Amino acid sequence: MANALAGNRIMCITWIAPDEYAASKLRDTVDDYMEFVRNSTPQEGPMRMIHSFFSEGPEYEMSESWIEGKHPPKTGRMTLNLYEIYATEEGLDLAWVEAAKWSPTLAEMLEEFKIEMTVANQLSITYNLWD
């Protein structure tokens, strides 16, 4: 059923690692984080996490190559993303409160390996094609 996720809350964290070594350190940290989330996040009720996933790949130069069906050159940096979907705003708020226990570890690792981070938080899903 299309739009079953409409109204749920999502957050996305994007990290840009300067090289594969820094990306590998971030992967290790995310592995620990995912285990933490598995054990601390409600999976029932209005504050439940609906879905979480981690993705990664090389960063590419901005180019029109994509619309020509070609891959542009890689920059040498890695792009890593964490997405979490919650049933309600309050569920996502709780996730951030719980993540505060883990965030000092992340902050140290980001500084040490010069990894950039951006966050898009409390986004409301307006449309999804498939469930």
C-alpha cells in the first residue's frame, strides 16, 4: 500500500570520510551504534523505530555524466549515511536522548579522522511508493 509511511518521522545523518581508512573507522563505530540501537530502541507502540539502515559508497565529482549513463570520476572520499524512521516525533526525540550516551565516542572519532557530518532531523515522510 503506497504512503503507509506518510507522517512518520525520519532522520538522516550523512558523513563524508576523507579516505577509506577513515570510513573503516566510522563503520566500526556504526556497528557498535547499531547494536546499541537494537538493544535500546522501542519496537512496539507509538515511539517505535520502524526502520533503520546504513548505506555507503564513494563520493563522485559533480558531473552530467550520470544523465549520460556514465559514472563521473571519484573524489577519493567516502559518503556514509544512516537513516532511521520512527512512528512519531516523540520516538525520534527519544532516540536522540538515548544516542547522547553514544555521541561522545562518535565526536572523538569524527575529530580524529577528519570526518564531516550533517544531520537532517525530524523530517516528515510525505510520500512513499512501496512498503
